[in-house]
Amino acid sequence: MNRIAVILALLATTGMAACSTQEGKKMSQNEINAKVDSIVGTRIEELNNQAMEDLDRRMSIEVKAKADSIVQAYEQSQQPAANPQ
């Protein structure tokens, strides 16, 4: 049991040491900007698609309410005024 614990400790230490010594490729400013632009471009496209779907769903609901309000206001304006006498 003691040997297993020692072996696991050695493996864990070796793994941690290997991870800490690896250096990632350093990206230039142009590479960073290109990566950011690609990520942002994709996300903006997704957001625009979602917004258009929401607009299509809500358009019929909101337009109907506004149209009804306009028709009601027009009908009220066309009624003859009450005669005060």
C-alpha cells in the first residue's frame, strides 16, 4: 500500500512538473486580433439570427395591437361631436 502511494505521488509530481514547463506558442498581435475577430464575427452572426427570429415571432403580435389602436383612434375621430345644446 505504501509503494502505491509513493508511485502515485511520483506520477502526480512528474505530471505537474511537465505541465508547468510547457510553454505555449506566443501569438503575435495580428494573430490575436484575427482570432478575436473570428470569434466575435461568429457570435455576432448568431445574435443577429436570434434577433431576426424574435422579430418574426413578435412582429405579428405587436403590429396587430398597434393597428387596432390606430383603427380605434380613427373611428373615434370620425364620430360626430355631441351637440352641447
